[in-house]
Amino acid sequence: MKVKDIMNPVVYKIDENKSLGDILKVMKNEGIKRVFIENSNNKIIGVVSYRDLVDLLMTMSMLELLNISKNIGSTAKKEILKINQNEDIIEGAKIMVHGDVSALLVVDDNNNPVGVLSQTDLLRSIIKESKNK
């Protein structure tokens, strides 16, 4: 099965100049666990996951927590693990395990973002396949 068959075609993005508070609101309002960070040229330059935010918040002082306007661009992970939409989903699972991440940015043949492949997408496909047997 191909990545494009099970991926989520929505890529949630936020401007690099937004604050941690802004990203928390997006995650809560959209019910998502990661947001990709884009620069003024609409190029994805990083990613922030729920786990990243928890780690960051646990290291912040009380004063920093009260002023949660820190620029998200400086916090985002710059290494974005990607997979081509035409790859097999098993390859996506391998990348996630080796990279210790819960999702991958899915790109087309021109390296344009076209979706997100998450662990949940993989699990749903396994459950669906098991029901078809």
C-alpha cells in the first residue's frame, strides 16, 4: 500500500513568527499533535510536535510560562523527516521508528508537501486490512 493511500492530505502550518501560545491554540482547536513551521516564503522550515512542547514547557521557568510569547521559529525542530507519497507505507513505518517520530511530512516528486503520514494512519490501515481478511 502506498503512503498516499492512507495519509492525511492536510498539512497544518503556522508562521515562524507566531508564539508558543499560538501553536498551542492551533493544536487544541484542530485536535492535532504537530504543526509545521513555515517562513515568509511559505517554505516549511521546521516542525513542532506535542511532545516537543511538553519537553519545552517542562524546562521553562515560571516567569517564562507566564510570558509564553516566545517565537516558535526558534523552538521548532529543523530536521523534518519526509517521505514521498508513492513510497510503501512500510518504509514510512521504518523511518518513524528509526527517527523516533510519530509522523512524517509527505511530499510529491517535486518535494512539495502534500500531506502527513502519522502512526495513527498506519494503525488504521492495519486494522482496516485485518477486517478485510
